[in-house]
Amino acid sequence: MNIAEAMAKGIKPLVHNYFGSSFFYPRKFIFNTQDECVAIAERDYNPAFCRAFVADRFSLQEQLAHVDAVLDSLV
């Protein structure tokens, strides 16, 4: 969750293309090579977009619901 936490602060993420990364994060922040990483880092970005993305995809209420579901499954 460290990538989402940084995005919540408005920090531009640089996400290595691990299996499933495109499910969680916008493709424009995902890289395969060092050159792609540098290109993403040099691109302009909108901190408000990063914050809004996290608020929409990883809301506190949604995360608490997931935690509750896990805890309920253990009992």
C-alpha cells in the first residue's frame, strides 16, 4: 500500500510493472525499463489527480470493510 499512500499525499508514483500493477494503478505511472521510468519521472503531473485516484479507489470505508471481512472469516 506504500504506493497508494504516497499518491494520497500527491506524490507521483513510479510503479515497476509487476504482475497486477495495472489493476491497481494508472498505466501512465507503470514502467518496464529504466528509460521508461525516467520518462515518467520527467513528465508533468497533477498532484490532485493522484490524491483523487486514491480517494476513489482506496477509500477508508472500503479498506475497513475489507478488514472486517477478513476478521469475520477468521472467527
